[in-house]
Amino acid sequence: MELKKLGNSELKVSDYCLGTMTFGEQTNEIDSHIQMDKALEAGINFFDTAELYPTVPLRAETAGDTERVIGSWIKKTKSRRSKVILASKVVGKGYQAIRKGDPINPKGMREALNKSLQRLSTDYIDLYQLHWPNRGSYHFRKIWEYDPSDQIKKEVLSDIEIIVETLYQFKKEGKIRAIGLSNETCWGTLKFVDAVEKYKNFPIASIQNEYSLLCRLYDSDMSELSHNENIPLLAYSPLAGGVLTGKYLNKSTPENSRLSRIPTVFGRVNPRSEEAVSEYINLAKRHSIHPVHLALAFCRQRPFMGSVIFGATTNDQLDIVLRGLDLKLSEEVITEINAINKAWPMTF
């Protein structure tokens, strides 16, 4: 698999990224290690995690377990650490189980980074991301009530400057190589772009937001930002939490699936999404394409894409993904996808 630079950073990543948020919960340690081995052998050098993971379900007593699982793999395969681009995140405001739900701040960031490094058994993290902004976000199905009118611009800009200064200090110490955002807006990203300009060789490398056939919020203003500022998207939930596989159609709830653990998969399973998924499944059948490959290849081919973050609960699911890494969708298929999106936009 060809590697490409992540934005204006020095990181070179594969265009698919192994998501790990089931590691230590749905996916046990042995199978997690197998998945990382298989992904690396297939040319995927990019792994994404967070201090919050695992999240299926999200529990205080398991927070950090995913990083520990990755860390035990690194301990076994120390020589491979330099071959992997490892991304993690510092949790944002509101999650009471970590630092009592405090907003991202210098003290909390240093505590979070040091603990992540310890759990990951590494001296540095290649891409360190802010999990979500302190001021709030329209992601995670919050767009329907999102209201930024209570923001005080001066305070927001000051907060961003302090956070960026702290991140730059981490880089000077050799603990991180590059920084990224997650669950951000267009305006918020631009303010971070302004804040990093005073530092040498310290760009915003990427932005990790949700993107899939069922969630195409990134197609408009964020796409323009990605193009003009060279900040590519790292797409999470490209299978919409498994919804796009079709396994939840007809009110089916497979054992140990995300739906069996999280009702409606955070709002993604509903009558409208079922209609849209049925159309995408039928499209895949007409063109003899596996639904998983259809969903992932579509994301991969978007012009603003840096890497598509996929997850696999089981090794069999991972094998399905790996078989479709080289698929390129035809213009005919893309046209049909866009027609379905126009008929069923914003299904959750």
C-alpha cells in the first residue's frame, strides 16, 4: 500500500487506518494483537486509539484498556514501533470518569499524555489529537440542537492559544510528532490554523470527523477547508458503526454486535437509515461489490481524505476489509451513490 504525507506534517500514512476502540472489550488481547499483525502485513501502518477507549460500551473501569492492549503488542514487537504511525487522543470536556470531566487544559493534557505513553509502552506518539473541542461540538448526533451563540470569541481564542502552546511544548520534548483535531468545525479548525502559525514546523496535520455514506457533513465547507489548508480528513465510523454492512436490517441484532451493546448505535439505527442502507446494499449487489468494500472505497476516494479509519470486532471481519483494500469504484457507481444520498440525506 502506498504511503502519503498527512497534510503538511512529516508523517507518512496508509490510506486505511486500523481503528482500535473495541480492543480490550469486544476484541480480546490475543485477537487484537493478531489484527495489528495482519494490518501491518497488509501495508496498513496507521493505528488510531484514544485514552478513552474502549467505547463499546463506554465504561469508567475500562478506559485506557485499548492503549494497554496496544502497548503489550509493542512490547512484544519493539522492532516494529518505528514502522507504525500511532495516533491517540486526549479526552475533552464532559466525560466525568477522566479528570472529573474537566475541559482540555495544560495540566490535564500533560497527565493524559504521560499516562498514554506509559500504557502504550512508547516514548512518543506520532499524532496527538484533541478528542473534541472545549466549547462543544455538533458531532455525535448533536447537530440537531447545536447552538454556538453562547461562545465568547475572546475566551475561545485564548483557550486555543494555550492548548497549542502546550502541544508545542510536548513536541519540543519529543513526546509527540504532530497534532490533529477531532470532532471540529470549520471555524474552529481555522482558529487552530491561526494559532499554530507562530510556531515553526507545527501544522495541524489532520482532522478526525465522522464520515460515511450515511454521514456526509464534511462534503461542503470542511471539504473546502481541507483543500485550501491541506488538512486532510481522517474518517471515523466509515461503516456507520456497522450499520452499512446491512447486518441490522429487518430488526436483526447479531450477538456481540455494537447494536447488542448500544441501543440504536448512538442513533444510527432508525427507519430512515434502514431505507438508505437497503438501497446501498442493493447497489452493491448490482455491481457485485461487498457492501463493506463499497462503503470504505467510497470514503477512500473522496478528494479530502487522508485515511479511512475502520474497525473490526473479529478477525473474520478484518479479513473482509483487507480483501477490498485496492478496490476503486467506477464513476457509474459513484453517480448511483450520490443519487441515493440525495434521496436519503442525513439519516441520523
